[in-house]
Amino acid sequence: MSQLEARLSIATLEAAAAALRALAHPLRLAIVDLLKEKGELPVKDIHGILNIEQAVVSHHLGILKNKGVLVVRPEGNKHFYAIKDEEVAQVLAYVERCF
């Protein structure tokens, strides 16, 4: 077992890798950046602000939710998305500083 594996469980490493893969797409980064700036938003607002088809936005929101990057809160017939943990916003801020 490597020193890194001793510090972090395999499950933790796999979850982190999955979340980073989910973020490794320009549109998904734009969505997370928007949510970092504006806070919780419904799908309609996200697709309107980013000027991208709602079906495309919904697809990418689903990926981000399934990989633990975002959370969804249903309210009536709307679904509101938000960043799951502040640490995700910090990762994005770090990426912005690097590039």
C-alpha cells in the first residue's frame, strides 16, 4: 500500500477522480462557475444565462449531480441546482488562478 493510499481510502480516491472527470469539460466548468457566482439556480435560468439548449444543460447537470459535484432541490415542477460543497468552489477558484 502506498503512502497516499494509507492517507486516503481507495473509495475516497475513486470518488475524487470521478468528480474531477465530471469537471473536466468546458460547459460543466461554466455551469459550476455560474453556480459559484450566483448560488442555487433552476435549470431554466442556467440555460438562459449560458445561452445553451435546456436539454444539453440538463444532461451536464445530471453528470455533475451523479458524480457528487452538485445537489438538486425539487420545488414544484422546477429543479434547483447548487454546488454540493464549498470545497468544490475552492477547486474551481484554484483552477482559475492557475490558468
